[in-house]
Amino acid sequence: MIYIIIKSQNLRRPPRFLLSPRKPPVCTAPSLPPPVGRLQREREGDEGAACADAEEERAGSVLGDETPFTVLGSLPLASGTSTGRERGNECSVYAYLSRGLVRFHTSMNESGGDHIEDHGTALDEEKKKVSCNYCHKVVGGFNRLKHHLGSLGNDVMACEGVPADVKAHMRDLLLEKKKEKLLKEVGELYHPDLPLKRNFLPKPTHPTTSDKGKNVVESAPDNVADGLKDVPLKRELSPEPSEPRSCLDKHTQSTTTGKRRKVTEPATEVDANGSAHIPCPTEDVKVDLKREGLQESALHAARCISRFLHEAGVDLSLIKFQSFQKMVDAVINCGAGYTVPCYDDIRGWILQEELKEVHGRVEQVKLSWPQTGCSILVDGWMDGRGRSFLCFFADCPEGTIFLKSVDASDADRDVDALFSLFCAVVEEVGIQHVIQVVTHVTSCYMEAAGKKLVEKHRTLFWTVSADFCIDLILKKIGMVDHVKKVLDDAKMITKFLYGHALALDLMRRHIHTRDLVRPSRLKYVAQFLTLEAMVSEKENLVNMVRSPAWNAPFWTSRGKGKAIADLVKDPLFWGAAEEIVKSTIPVVHVLCQVDGDGKIPIGSIYDSMDRAKEAIKRDLGDWEAKYFPLWNIIDDIWDNYLHSPLHSAGYYLNPRFFYSSDFFVDAEVANGLLCCIIRLVEDRQKQDLIALQLDAYRAGSGGFSEETAVDQRTKIPPALWWLLYGGCSPELQGFAIRILSQTCSGALRFRLRRSLSERLHARGWNSIERQRLSDAEFLHYNLRLWRSPLLGAGPKDSLIWEDADSWEDGFVDGEEEG
């Protein structure tokens, strides 16, 4: 038998339906509100009622139990009748209304045990008590019997005597029904963050209005189509619905023109058995969701993770940590019933176990110091209470180690106190391992303490970090009159755009990137990165202020809004901005090379600064009046703060530059190399050997002339090149490796959070609690250092820092909504 069921949310009365020439009685009962009760039928005989009950149950399992449906009638597939358990192979077609069109769902009931009544016996007429045919356990209905046979559900005892194939079949049926229910719920959601990455709708075919009714009837099997020809479809599909009812509806809208596309019904498909089947978006969703691995438990877990992160108020980027995924995997491996460690355990024995592992890693890094040496990096800041802090790190190619932090509030203006502090750190690391101390500022107190340190320990160098010096260069360039004028105009534009919600939204709809402002850990670098972004979006910004949407709001008619529009359309502003970008971005690129790619830069900083000056000269058209003042600023910072003899020696010993055609040696390079030999190599005999071996390196003879050594000059880091191919000159090899293994950038590039150090040095802690905080600080900083955020970063990603204070430094603050 085929039972035709119309399913609809708002079906007031069943349509008139001509099923077959035999015209069996049609049920005229209205659809019932959910939950659906037993439908009233007008049938003759108990067998017909039982058959209808079974088909209704099957329809509910296919179409879902939440939406009312009405049985309209039946149509025999073949001569004779079949009822109850005597039914063999048969096909049920459930038809229901969707957006004014009749849709079909087919289900095959194969003989051989697919029907649930083959596995249980009803003990009462209402089938509220059913006995299992395998273990004779009595359960509450056939639906419970499915869970009993499939061993699913916490409140149903599993059947011990059910055959394996029946158990697997029942389990699959229940899981499939659960997935369909979930897909239905997902399809009714409307949220922009719904994790559906594909377009689940079939490609629109755009049929005409007259063709929509034909699609359903003409594509169906003949015996069904005959009965559908007289079906009046009173509610036609609206070509332009007012609002999308679900995320699937949203996919039918155009994302480029803003106009809604007409939703069309896909053509009906007919399978080999002659069963009508109309593919619908929900089925496409089902297939793609299976590919995505979407499960109810996974959705619940995702929401729990999100709720925890938002409730704790932590940085959401923490989810990118590899340790986060490892934590989740470890919990999954523990299985159900795992209990998270308590607060005291985490700050107690678990903390100590982690410390043991970190100390082991620290000792491994220290083993490389005799060969490569290390650099002491100094980072400092002042908190909101006016306290000064200093953090010390030891950096080498094997890794960076956090040493300790101190409250330097009483020492930041005391040269002797700073000197004693630095001496203690150097001696803790080992003077024989320290090549240089890289500081973060150029204050007179810090400089004086550095001179005293170098006088005491002649084998080390005192330098200022390259990122700080480059930021200082950009600061001085920004103080030039015409540059300052352009930067002030750029700030005025960004303040206005970010100070009005409508203007900000309009800007983001016109530019290619989401934001113009480029926050950075370095204050003055941020200014020029933002200006570069504005220049790249010049045409889009001009189109924005000329658009009707810009002139519509009332604030554009005010003096400020009109002034902003005039400034954006001013070609003189853009001409000056482009010239400033040309004169500063080469310097910013040097900073990208220092921080961005994770390579050891001390062997290239000398060449990079020279190339930056040449690029500025070239980009400004060799106009001496324009580029020469900028050169003077760069040379002033280089001579007084940035340059170190280590940079000259690194340039000379870097095979990439030394064997290039444009390599040159001036007095600065020669004196720097000689200074490093004298100070880093105390043995006079070794000094003489190094001088002799420099001749072989200069001539490219011996091991330096091997084919692989020549080929790898520009392909591998210079320190590694010396390790592999400098064995013919062992003294020079060791000297070169120790120099080329050093860095010239400071600790600020690691983006460490300083709150732990500030909390550690707060007053009021007892000795036990202070030690625990010290252990937590040591553990946190070293774990973060070994998971450097710079790994895999792009050329400028290391400079853009969303947590930086420069986000609000002049570019977005100062405007009020209005």
C-alpha cells in the first residue's frame, strides 16, 4: 500500500485529492498540533486501522515528530491487499507541502525483518506494552523496543539474545533518525557563525512560474502522477521572500549585488524502482555535514569551550596554542568519567612536575652555550603604580631562556645599583658564555651602567636592540615638519572614521582590508604602517567620500565631516603621503628582517641598513634635498646607538655578503672585525691563527672552495655554514660561529604578558607564596618563549600587535559618536 501523507506547518484542512480510479475513502480529520496524537481515521476493519497505525509510525520516523501531518488516503501498488505482518516488499511515499509545493519522501520496507513488529509482540491493543521475541522482556512500546534491540539509551536495558545483524540494523535506524532530527534543527538556525562552509543548495535552474507545478507532477511515476494532476496547489512560492527563515534560505541571496535570488525547486528524480524523489537542500546539508563530522556531542563540546573562555575573560587566541589541543586530546583519551585536577593540585604537585620538565629543557639549551655563546636580553617597563621592572633572558640559536625579573624601582636611576644588577646576571649565566648584553632603552643611567660593565668584563659588548633604534629613527623622521603635517592629517581621518559607527561601517565596506589602523608593539612604527595602509586604499577611500551613502548622514554636512571629505579628495595630501611612505617603509622592512623570519640577523643588519638608505634615495628620485636629511637621521642613530663592532664582524664573516659582487670593506668594517678578535679571543696564539685563516677565507681556498660550500653560501644560515664547511680553519670557525649566533633584536618581540611579574613583586606575600609565584612565572615565560608567536609569521606579522597600546595612540581616540 502507498499512504499519501500531507505534512505542513499551517494546513487548516486537507486538499481534495484524487488518488486512483478506485477512490478509497479519504481522511478528513484536520492536522493536530504537536505533539501529534493518534490521527482520527475513517477506515473499515481492524486490519486497516493497524496498517494505518504502522504507516503513521513509519511516517513519523521519516518526517519527524514535531510537525503535524494528515493521512489522506491509500493507493494499492498491486492487486489484492496486504496488512500487518503479512506485508512483504513495499514502497511508502510520504508527500508533504513545502513552500507551496508537494515534496516526496520514499522508504522501502524489505521483507526479512526491517519492520519493528517482526521482533516483538504487542501485549495490548494500544501497543503500550511489547514483549521482545528474543529475551521476552516487556518494554513500553515498539519505539522502546528499538532502543532495547539496538542497545541505545541509558534508561533501556540492552537485549542479550538479539542477533548481531538485527542489533546493528536497529542501531543504524536510531542513529539515522537522530541525525535527521539534528539536521532539521540545524537547518532552522539562523546565525552567521554556523559552521557550514559550503553552499548546500543545488544550483538554481530558474524555472518559470508555470513550470513549477509541472516539475512535481510530470517527474513523478505514472501511477502517482495520475493522482497528482488534479491537486490544487493554492499557495505558490513567493519569488522574493521578505526575510530568510534559516541559514539555508540565506544561501539563496546574492552576496555581490544585494538582491535576493529566486528560489527554485529542484527537479524530481525517479529511481530504478519507479519511486518519486525530489532532492531538497536538507539532504544536501546532511551529506556535507557528515563530511564536516558534525555531531551533537561535538556541538555541545564546542559551546562548553566557548563558554569557559568567555566566562574567564581570557584571550581567545589562546585556543591556537598547541598545548590547548594536546590538553583536549589527553582528556578524550581518558574517556568518560574523567575528573579535572583540583585547584590545589594544579598549583601544587602538578606545577612542580611541569617545572622539572622545563628545567630539563633549560639545561639542554645551556649545553649549547660553550659553542655558540649567548646574548643577555633586557626588557623593562613601568606599571600603572609607577613601579619599574626589568626582565632578563638568555638567547641563543638553541632557544631563549627566561632567567628572572626584578623590581628595579629603587635602581632605575642609580648607576651603581644597575651595574651590580647586570653583573649578577652575567655571572649567573657565565662570563665565558656571554657575547653581548642587548638593552631596551638609551637612558643615560642605563648607558653609564653599560660602560662600567664593559670595563669590568672586556670580553662582552653592550648594545641597544635594533627594533628600539629603528623605532627611534622613525620617531625623528616623524618630527620633520612636512612629515608631521601628513601624519596629523592621517590621524584626523582615522579618528573621524573610527569615531562614528556609520562611517566605520562604510569604510569597511569600501576597503579591501577590515581596518586601516595598524597597531604595533612599537609606537612610531605603527604610524607609518597605518599611513602605508591608507595609501594602498587611496582609491577606495576617495570613492567612499564621493558615494551617496557618505553624504546621507547628517554629520557629513557638519564642518568636521566636510573637512574630512575634502582632505580625502585632496591630491596634495596623497602625493605627500606616498612620498613619506617611500622614504620610511624601507626602514620598516629592516625591522621585519630583524624580527619577522626567526633567522639570526646580526650578520645582515649592517648590509640591511645600507640597502635601506639606497632604497630611500632611489624611491625619492635621487633628489638629494629630500633623501639627505633622512640619511642624516639614520646615520645619527646608527653611530650613537645601534652600531656595534659585532655588526661589522658579522657582515664580514657572512658568506652571503662576503662573496657577493658588491661587498666592500671600509674602515668601520675592518676596525669592527679587529676589535672583536681582540676582545673575544684572549689567547694571543689563537688571535694569530685566526688572522692567518682569514686569508684562506678571503681567497676562498681550501675547504671554502668546495662545490657544496660555494653552493650553500646563500641558502643556509651563516653560522650553520661555518659549522659545516669551516672545519679547515678551526679557530676562525669557532670565532665566526659565536658571533653569527647572536641576535640584534630585543625581548619585546616575544610579546610576553607582564602581569605575572608585577604580581610576583607586589608586597604582602609570604615566602612560600612568593616562591610559588616565582615558579609560576618561570614556567609561564619559558613555555611561551618556546612557543614563539613569530614562528610562521609573515613579513610584517611580527610588527602588527593587536594588544599594543599604539592602537589607541592618536589614531582612533578623541572622537565622539554623533
